[in-house]
Amino acid sequence: MFTSMFVLESRFSFKPVRGRKYWLYRYGERFQLSPVFPQQWSVPTFDQVIGCCELHDDLAWTLELSEETARDAVFLAYIRTRRETLEQVLQASPTLEAALPVYVASLPFYQRVFASALANSLGRSMQLAGIAQLNYQQAVYDSEYGRQISLIRSISNG
């Protein structure tokens, strides 16, 4: 869920298509998702190529960091802080399902639509796994739900 929300919080004004590759760039303190590959820019208009993103059939995003970004200690610390914040949100929620981004008013239109669709997809997966009504502690640490631990970790890391 982390990677997907990170991408969806970035600026973009187009409707992403599943299975296509996109590029995430940093401009100052803002992030921008673009269908334009780094090599296609005639003049660099970004500060940093964060990496390549792809929207999957389950509406989750993956992000493969560029080599430069993967070595950027400051950016990696930023990512760790964002993940810790997500984990705090998960821990504070009464259930995992309650933490899903069903409606995030601060997001622009396409980002809000895809966040809602992601919440729906994750919610179905959690229902099937039998963990949607568990809180984070129960889902991650209760040995009775050992099979679901990897799912929860992938949600908070992915």
C-alpha cells in the first residue's frame, strides 16, 4: 500500500493505464508521475529521476528506484519516514480495513479514483485472507494468523 499511495500522492493529470510504464520524477519538494521516459526529455526539467512505476491489474503500483535514487541516503531516509508514518496509521486504526484509502479528499481526481480503487482491491484481498477485521497487531503478531503476516508486510511495504 505504501508504494501505491506514494505514487498516487504525486502529481499527474492523465489517466494511467494498467501494464504501462511511467516515470516518477522529483521537482524540488514535489513528485511528478509522467509517461515521458528520462531519455525522451530534450532538456532535463526535473531534479531527480526517482524511478519507473507500473500500475498492475489489482490497481497497486510498483516502483523500481533508479540506480541514483537507490543510493541516495537522504531520499531513502525520507521513504523510511513515510513508511513509519503509514505503519503508525495502520497501528492506530481499529481494523486494517479502516485504514484503507477509500476516499482521500486532498488528492486530485485521478489520484482519488485510483486510491479508492486500490482500497477496494486491497479490501477484497484482506476479506479473502480473513484479516480485514483484525487490527494491525493481531494481523502481524498473532501466531494464529501466521499465514497473513507476509500479506500485511507486503501491504505496508508495497
